[in-house]
Amino acid sequence: MATFPPYPTHPPTGPAGGALRHAHWWQRNWVRYGALITLLALSGLVILALVREQTGTEGFLVGLGLAILPVPLLIAAFRWLDRVEPGPWRNLLFCFAWGACAAALIAIVANSFATRWIATATADPSSADTLGATVIAPVVEESAKAAAVLLVFLFRRRDFTGIVDGVVIAGVTATGFAFTENILYLGTAFGTDQLTGDRGIASVTAATFFVRVIMSPFAHPLFTVLTGIGFGIAALSADRQHVRRVLLPLSGLVLAMGMHAVWNGSSTLGEYGFFAVYAAFMLPAFGLLTWLVIWTRQRELRTVREELPAYAVTGWLTPAEPFALGSMRARRIARQYARHHAGRPAARAVAQYEAYATSLAFLRHRGRRGRAGADFVVRERELLHELWARREVARPALDHAARVTAPPVPVVPAPWPMYGVYGYGQQPAPYSQPAYPAYNPYQS
């Protein structure tokens, strides 16, 4: 995804612009945004009322205070994964709101209805609860969360370009869902403790907090990330591969439901069933997916370093920029350098330059592999225009970052005596990085 639109958002001109002026009212952006915000707001109010009714006001406040603790850490982790081509905050806000409001409301209503129907049909409430937790809940909840990933995939396609994007979008959606679910569970546990008089470590609230917030805050994100990976691989597929673009997301969704069912079913495996599933299944899966995402991120940086030199040869970029743009440390140093010498606007311009350059590298990569759209040339020209408009601010910072982060090149001394500025027979000193003057290139 791109923090800044990878392609200019200025109003189109010509026939296309005239066609847009005559679009139907329901096709206007403000109508769609208004409808979406209204839907999420209503869902939020309804879910708030339902949770408060079940937990009580005091239980709701306690659950809210405890459930919010892991949210900043999870959001920060997903943003860190997405730093190569950061996604716009509006997409992440939508995903979190969808998970916390719409998906949670769908899950509560559908799960309650299905469990009650099974209990009535079988006259066995205990079996209905078990079946609802292990079969109904995984299907309903993962489908509800996957709807957010599908919406971003369909309507924000330019922000959805690979596996990392799918992981981030799915993970943030699941974080919002887990947030609301934790409020419900923790608030209910607090109400139980109020009735029984339990306090401290021996309380139900403490046990629930330990299991859901300390041990498994990543559980819901881990399930839904499988769906996101399916959509991410589909995004890498060519447009003509229709079957693959449908089957891959569905396969990821099925895997997410299966893992969710195993996790929920661990409570039926005896006293230590939860810990057995946690150690033998959840932790290895979490480690494997974390490795996959980090490896994919490193591959994205390698793509930047491999694709951008073509634009350096033609003069659009300087020779040092592909190296600097393919290193997260060099990118950070470039932004800090621009902020130190020219203020926050310059740092923001450098960040935009980095985002556009990354989008350009990915576009060229897709084009070389035959996966770019018919408007490849137009998009490439627009990206180059955005880079050219920021070159005066970004190039000095990236050049400085490239020099600072360049790996040292060792100089092997000659085996014979040499005459130099240090006298006859002196060997050259080992290579050391030169010290560059602290001048301000933005004043020249």
C-alpha cells in the first residue's frame, strides 16, 4: 500500500472528466463515504448497547480499560511490517472500525441465533454451546472479518499490491474484532467476580485477562492473516487469472476457519488442552507466519534496489537513490536529515518521494512479469512526475543517507613500499568513512 496516493488525485480532464460529472448520485464519493460511515456508526452504537447490556456499565468500563491495552502494540507491529510501502491511515481506520463494530455485531447476532436454534432443535444446551464455539463461530467470525479485506481489495485496489498489504489489512481488522470481543469477555468476567466476591489473581477477571490479553493477543489476527495472505497472493496474480484470484482468497478463508476452530476446540480437550494446542500449534504457526511476512518485506526492498537503477540510467534518479530507497535505515536517515535542515515539510516531502519511488519499483516489477494493467505507461509517467516535483528536496537527503549507510570498502595495502603524503615506505591507512561537512543543501 502507499501512504500517499501512488498516482495523482487531480481531477481528470477531457471526455473522462465530462463523463464523471454526469455520474449517478449513488456513484459520488461523498455518498459512498457517508453511507459507509453511517453503517459503521450504527453498528458501533448497537454493539455498544449489546455489550453494555450483558456486562453492565461498571463491567463495560473495566473490560474497555483492559481490552485496549494490547491494541496499540498490535497496530504498531502491523505498521512496522508495512513500512516499505506504508498504507494510508484511512484504510486502517476503516478496517479497525469494521472489525470492532460491523464484524463484531454480525458475529454476536449470528452466533447467538445459531446456538439457540441448535439448542432448541437438539434439546441439549451444552452440546449446542460446544458446537457453536467450534463450528459456527469460526465460520461466522472469519467471514465477517474477511468482508473488510474483500472491500479494500475491490475498492482500494491500488493500495493492495501484495502479501504484506493483505497481512496488514487482515491483521488490523482482526485487532478491532478482538478488541470488542475482549470487552465482552472481560466485562462478563468482572460481573461474575462481583457476584462471587473473588478478587486478585484468583479472580475470573485475572484469569481471562491472562489468557486473552497476555498469552494470546495475536490469536484473532493470526487467523485472519491467513485470509489476508490469500488475497495478497491473488493481488500478485495477473488480471486474466480469474480462477486463481478467486480460489486463493477462499483457500485462505478456509484455513483461517480451520485454525480458529482448532483454537476454540482446545477448551474441550481437558484441563491442559488449551496449553497443548497453544504450544504445539499456535506458537509454531505464529512464528512461521512472522518469518513469512518479514521475508516478504525483505524481498520488497530487494525489488526496489533491482528495479530503480533503470530509472537512474535514464536520469530520473541519481545513481545513489536505488540503494538508499532499498534500505529502511537509509530512508529513516534521509527523513531525519531533511527535518534537521529544512523542517517537517521537507521530511514529509522526502517520505512522499520514498513512497512514490517504491510504487514505481513495484509497478515496473509487475510490468516485467506481465502483470501490469493496460494503463502501465500512464501510471509510470504520473509516478515519475511526482518524483520529479520533489527531487530538489529529496535528492540531497537521499544522497546523504546513501553515503552514511554505504558499506565500507576495504583497501588492501600493496606488498611493496609506497611513497605518499606520509613519507616513503608508509602503508595506506585502513579505509574509514569520510566525514562530510554539515552544510545545508536546502539553502543553496
